[in-house]
Amino acid sequence: MPVGLGDEDIERLEQVTRKKKILKAGDTLFRAGDPFSNLYAIRSGSFKSAVIGADGDTQVTHFALPGELLGLDAYSGGSHPGYAEALEDSSVCVLPFTQLENLAQQVPALQKQIYNIFSEELKQDSDVLLLLGKRSAEGRLAALLINISSRYARRGYSASEFKLSMQRIDIANYLGLTAETVSRLISRFQKQGLIRVQGRSITILDLIALSELAGTHCSYENG
Amino acid sequence: MPVGLGDEDIERLEQVTRKKKILKAGDTLFRAGDPFSNLYAIRSGSFKSAVIGADGDTQVTHFALPGELLGLDAYSGGSHPGYAEALEDSSVCVLPFTQLENLAQQVPALQKQIYNIFSEELKQDSDVLLLLGKRSAEGRLAALLINISSRYARRGYSASEFKLSMQRIDIANYLGLTAETVSRLISRFQKQGLIRVQGRSITILDLIALSELAGTHCSYENG
DNA sequence: CGCTTAATTGACTTTCCTCAAACCTGGTGG
DNA sequence: CCACCAGGTTTGAGGAAAGTCAATTAAGCG
């Protein structure tokens, strides 16, 4: 993932990235309150991360796909604010943060890369906020599908055909909807010829129409 | 804001933090697309930041209060993904990031502090997601009030009495609601004796009841 | 003091949630 | 190999919540 480093630096970095971890579907990578020690880069599979509110209800905050990073939000508090659970059989690369930090102190390019990762994460969060800001359920789901599609595309996977590894109820929770609504919408999108769904695998047939659903329908201020 | 630094380091840091900027209500601190060069620490006043979606509709992503930081999400892309606008007459401290970065390279404690700020920001975002995850409008608004209250408290301001400097439509946009709904809820909260509202200044009368509104009402899975 | 913009309130409509039932799908055991 | 079971998903009907449209009141500002 890191780019712009010298060969020697990369070699040193590889020492940090040696440790791998395999998880089965449903396994938790870390739990809320676990001490922060590692970052996790997803090599294969996918995860959901969620926080548990003071009142005990769960909120899914992210879906993490191959090539993406998990655990960064634990830095400040020293412990993970939420948990991460594998949505399917997955494997991650374990990155001990203190080692990474030390190395970064010596390698400015890596330093910048770390800032980059942090900032990337922040930007992704603001994308999510944009997504959740869509008032209609339709817009939200469309936006999520596009979001996931583009994230796959970005890492070199197919943008139009992928597996929605999370279950409906997780999508619903994430979008602030109910599983029923999500299910209905998926059916509708399919009837409209926007997507094709086969269980959990999904094909995007009409990205443009989908984008319009995600975008338009919001006759709000153009601030 | 930075803690855990030596006296000498702090002095060097102060050279970085000399520049101030004054803004009137409605002024923009930076616009979407502006190159990333500075971070901004809010000395007084408050800001909203918002992103503009591909379709042109605006989504308010943050409200920034005194003592908080703005602009961090611009790092990765090299430019600001959204704009920031002063909600009232405000003053900020301008922090040139390259200078900060260089200094951090020499001062590990500052380095950690920067990570901390990044991570803090991420954690705050996940709080926001938790907030937006509340399905009822009532719960969302209650959660926002509590969130703002606690952020004021944290910086040493009164937790129970403060100014809601943003206008209703911004709150609505932020929460994924309409201005009318927000207005109705505020009225209702007032009738119920939870808050007192005088234009934009607000007094929290019953934090406990408010917390219950924010928390409960979500008969969801207890994950 | 009048004008403009923001906030509130009301009546009505739409959307989404709730509750409930039926339906797949994958795994287990007879 | 098939029946059965459990969890997840889909679909339907009815109700509650929030949105829309429109009118009124309040608040800022020159």
C-alpha cells in the first residue's frame, strides 16, 4: 500500500508487516476496549466495525474492504472504541504501531504516508457523512452501492460485480434504516434494472441511473 | 492544546502558531478545492464545514467549536474536500502544516500529539456516526445537543448554557432532517422542560432526560 | 422603522417503520 | 439422499413518523 518509499525503506517496512492473521466469518478482530497496539491491513475478506452506544445499542460505522485499514481510531484513546468483525473468511496483515511509529521517525516519506492514511480515513468518513445525509432511503442505498463499487474499483477489483458480504441488517443499521426497507429497495432496484442480485453477489447494471438516485432527489439548497 | 511537551519545544511551537485570522459571520475560512497548507485552531467563535456532493447538494459534516481544529481532512488529497464557514464572528490560529511537520520530525512528543489529533478527529467522527444512527429525529437532536454540550464542557465552557450558533437549517442538514422538524422538536423539548431556548441561546435543564431520549427509543439488537 | 431573512406553526402527504407471515439457503442428522 | 431446522431474507398490510407546502410570527440589519 505505501507508495513513494525507497527500496531500503520498503525492506525495513516489510519487517513490520510480516505478521498475518486469519479469521473465519464472524470472528472478531478486536473488541471495544481492547488496548491499541496494532493496525490491520485487510489482505482478503471484509469486515464491519461498530460502536456500542452508552445505551447499549449498536451502530455499524464502517465496512472495510480488501486493501483498507482498520484500527486507526484507537490511537487517541489508547483503546478501540468499537469492535471489528469479519464478514467472511478473511486475512489481515498485523502492523504493530509502535514499530511503525519508530520507523516513521526515521523515514520522513513513511511519516507522510502515515499522515496520509489518517487523512484518507478522515476523508472517507466525510464521504460517509455525505452518504448518510441523503434523506431518502433510496438515495442512501444507492450511494452505498456506488461507494462500495468505487472502493473495489480503486483497489483494482471489478467495479460492477462484487459480493455484498454484509448481511441486510448490517447495511440497514449502517444506513439508519431497517432490514426490510433495505430488502425492498434492493428488490426495487433490481426490478428497475439498475442492479442484478444473486443472494449476496451483486452486479451493477446501470451506474448512471444509480448515481442519479444517489444524487438527485435532494431538492435542497445548492449552498 | 498540545500537552506533554517540554518548555523548549513549546517555545518552538509558538513560532508556528503566531499567525491569527479574524473572520466575520458568514466568511469562509477555506473553500472546497483550496490547496491544503494550514490547519486552523479555533480561538473563538464557531464554524460549520460542509461538502458538496457530485450532484451539487450540500451536506454539513461538522460543527467546530472553540478549541477545536479544522482542515485536517485536506491532507491526503492535498486540497480541502469541503468548505468551512464562520457561524459567527470568529478568530482562528493558523498553523502552517509543513512547519508543524518539520518540527514534529524533531520532536517525538509533538509527533505523537499530531497522531493524537488525527485519531481524536476520527473518534469524533465515529461519535457522529453513532449520533446519526439514531433512527428517530428526536434521538438525533437530543444526541446533538448532548454532543455539543459535552464538547463545550470539555474545553472549560458551561455545559448547560451555550449558544447554538448554527441556524436551524444547518442543524437539520447535519442531522438529515428538515428545518421544520428541528424547529418542532426544539419547541417540544422546551414544552417538556428539557431545555430552555431564547433565540439561539440554549439552556439544558434536564440532561438526564435528554440523554434518555438520545439513547433509548432504539429497541434494536443489543449486538 | 421597514425590509429581509430565519424560525415557528399548522394541515396534509409521503415515506419508512412495525408487525407478521412466507420464503429461501445452507447446514445437520436421520 | 432427503427431510428438517435455523437464520437470514423477502414480501405484505397497516400505522406512525417525518417531509412538503403554505402561512404566520419573530429576529436581524440597514
